[in-house]
Amino acid sequence: MTDDFHFYEPAKGHGLPHDPFNAMVGPRPIGWISSQSASGVRNLAPYSFFNAFNYTPPIVGFASIGAKDSLRNIRETREFGWNLATRPLAERMNASCAAVPPDVDEFALAGLTPVASRGIAVPRVAESPVSFECKLTQIVRLEGVDGTPVDTWLVLGEVVGVHIARRLLNDGIYDTAAAEPILRGGGPADYFTVTPDNLFKMFRPR
């Protein structure tokens, strides 16, 4: 059977009720980014454009659409944290994305506990079972194909410290499903979670 395809050129509009781009590139891991201003004001915000980009050294990154507080803080301090958003923390993660002034502490707003990191000044979310401590490596302003700058900045950082709840390590192997990570879908309110029944295995060809 051959599929019938809907084709569109993004610059001319998608012609659908909701932009499908995010739904097709996904579900995507959530960049729940903790940062801190030079004066010590804490910030916590989820970013739907986030991923890991390198193994050695480990590098993660997120895209700030607009020059938001996280971007400003990371420029000032050159540090940030990533905290795993899980199903039990979903509502509090969502609360942390409220549009509030820069002096509002989203940890307090969302009822979360900041706990000191080991290698950076930025705190992590105590309730999250996995956190990365990151040091800034690059900030890249994105450009269109014609070279026109876009109001989006890719923030990349090297992971210099990793915190893992021991309950997620089975014989030393990290159990992805046990953490109940949530992932962003494409609709205006769509999220997914990973469960053990989603697991299948494939080994690389030799």
C-alpha cells in the first residue's frame, strides 16, 4: 500500500489545524533547566527543544525561543542544571513554566526543593531522580537558510556531574522506564510517558 501524503512548505504554512512539526520530531525529552543569576536569583524552566548531542565529553543542549531568563542567567554564570521531568513531577514541571517576572523563584512557585550541586553553584531539583550539572560550552544564535538571525539561541553545556537515584540502577544498569520520564508531544497539551511495556531490544549489526 502506498500512503497518500500531505505536503507543505513551512514558509507558506502547514494548512493544518495545528503545526505538526513538534509532533513529528518527538516525543522529545524535556529540558527542565535550573539556572541562577549572578546575584543569586534562582530560575527553573522547562524547554521542549532539548537533547543530548555528544558522548565524550557528554554535551547536552536546549533552545531558548526568545531571550529568556535562563539564557541571561547562563550567559552571566556559565552554568546550568538539567533535571529529569517525571510523571509524578509533571504538574510541578508545568507550574514552573508560568510567565513570571525574573525575580520570581520557580522552585518556590512550583513547590520544589532546591538542593546544592557539587561542582556548580546552580541548585538542582531535589525531587527529581536524575540531574546533570552542566558548564556552558557554546551559545549559538540560530539562522535561517538565508542567513537571517532567528530569535532562538541554542545553549550547549558539558555535563560535569551526574546525580542518579540508586533505585533506578538495576545491577548497575539505568532503568529508563522506572524513572517514568515524561516527553513532550506535538499538540498544545500533549505529553507521553515511558513504561516497561514499551521496551523492545535491537543490537547493532556486527
